[in-house]
Amino acid sequence: MFKEDLLKGKRILVTGGGTGLGKTMTRGFLEVGAEVIICGRRKTVVDETAEELMKETGGKVSTYQIDIRNADAIEEMMDDIWQGGPLDSLVNNAAGNFLSRTEDLSSRAFDAIANIVFHGTFYMTNACGKRWIAGGHKGNVLSIVTTWVWNGSAYVVPSAMSKAGVTAMTQGLAVEWGPKGIRLNAIAPGPFPTEGAWARLRPTGSYGDKLPGKGTDQIPLRRDGKHPELANLATFMMADECSYINGEVIAIDGGQWLNSAGNYGQLDQLTDDDWIGIRDQIKSANAQDKLQRG
Ligand code: COA
């Protein structure tokens, strides 16, 4: 749907670009000529994705291993990236989330989410913004949020709070940095199945039937999102041809949030045992990730 060289000459950094939606968007940008830098916590994962996508598209991908909770490490990475020239765009995609009753969360559990989504997204954005401003370069920030930023969501409260903060950042900086040639927008995706999110937000088991989103009845268009559809919207948001869009949050969810304002509200039917089962499944997904991080 785009001309082949739509993003030719653009350098785009995608956080969490090794898997899931980050990988999908990276592929989309490469297909229309961008150079993409992906970063993530697991070096082998980002490296394997880079290799796969370079082969598939013939584009250029470089990688950094980084935990975006670490502001100093972000500064070092940005210095290194800027050695090769300024970035044109930043895609804040890296996130963390898991289903839990809020009363079961320790302060460390809250911090595990907030440090990635709320703090990490700010660190990344400001690290790019101050370099763009100092160098007099235009910039473009696209953050992946959720529709929960408008109506909250039960059982994912730290994520909803943090993503709402990212939305406030997007709107505030759209005004503050707009005069300096930097625009900020966000996409709020509905259900686009990925391994990482589904292990933490769609655990299976006896409680699986009680989870919203198991079917697609709640979604007016009666289906999940297809990954290339998200890539298309993100690619559009990267293009200079639509650079008058600033400070917006755009939902791509088949109309789901208009039809399900309570989000995970239905989970009040779950039993204590269901919650133990959910927690165990999330723990095993986290342990698997940690093994890969070494
Ligand atoms: N319910 C309640 N508490 C939980 C939990 C759950 N399902 N899973 C983890 N926690 C708690 C832990 O018990 C711990 O608290 P404690 O030390 O007080 O016991 C705290 O959260 C931190 O856990 P830990 O495993 O050390 O966190 P981490 O920082 O290594 O990883 C994430 C946390 C969120 C980063 C992890 O889930 C992850 O790596 N996710 C991958 C990315 C992702 O979430 N993708 C999906 C996005 S939708």
C-alpha cells in the first residue's frame, strides 16, 4: 500500500524490536527502505531477528542489548547510535505487563512494570529529544500504548497507569517540542496476538474460558488484528507525508474499546485457584525469558 522508498534514508530505533509487535513494525519499516536499529534485553533474540529480517527484506538492521530501565545505559547507546548520524524516529514499543489482582502486587511487582513502561519510555524519549534539539534535527516519536489509557483496566493497573503516563508525555511534549520540529504520537493496539503478551495476558487453563478476548465476540469487527495492519499504521506514522499529525493517540482495535469499557472487569469471576494458576504460568514465561538473558 506504500511506495517502495517511502522511508528511504530514515533511521528508526525500535525498542523491544526483537519480538512481537516491535518485530512486526521493524519488518514494515524495512520493506519501505528505512534503516532500523532494534534494542532489547536479550542479545541473541535481537541478533536473530536482525539477521532474519535483513535476509527477508534486504534492508539494514543493527542491534543493541539494553534494559530500558537503565538510563545510563540508554545514554551510552544513544551516543553510540549518534556516532553514525542522528536518528529520525524513535518507536517506544518495549513494555512489560502481567495479569494480577492488584491486592496481590508487591511494590517490586508494581515497579517491574512502571520502571519499564513509565520510566524507561521517558528515558528513551528524552535521550532522543535532547539530542535532536541540540543538533537542530527534526524528530518523530511513536509510542505503543493501549486503549486502557482512556478508561483504565482492572487487573493490569500498573500497566494502565504507566501507559496513561506515556500518553500524557506524548501530549505534553507534542506541544513543548513541536516548535522545535519534533512530533510525538501514540498507537493504541487492540488484540494483536504475540507470544510475550499472550503468555502474560491470556493464560490458558480452567480459567481460560473466563478470560475476556478468548473469542472475538467483544470486538465489533469480530476478529483479532493482523500484524501487517499494525505495521501499516506505524509506517504511515513514520512518513514525512503525514507529519502534521502531532499529539494523537490512534486506536487500531476493530472498535473493541468502545464496546468493552471494563476491559478485564469480567475476571472478578475467577477463583483463588485460578489466580494461582495464572501466576504460575506467568512465572514460567518469565523464567524462560531469564534463561535466554543468561
Ligand atoms: N503476579 C504477582 N506478582 C508478580 C507476578 C504475577 N503474575 N509476576 C511477577 N510478580 C512479581 C514478583 O513476585 C516480584 O515481586 P517480589 O520480588 O516482591 O516477589 C516482582 O513482580 C518482580 O518480578 P521479577 O520476575 O523479578 O521481574 P522482572 O523485572 O525480572 O520481570 C517483567 C518483570 C514484567 C519485566 C517480566 O514479566 C518480563 O520480562 N516480561 C517480558 C515482557 C512482557 O511483559 N511482555 C508482555 C507485554 S504485554
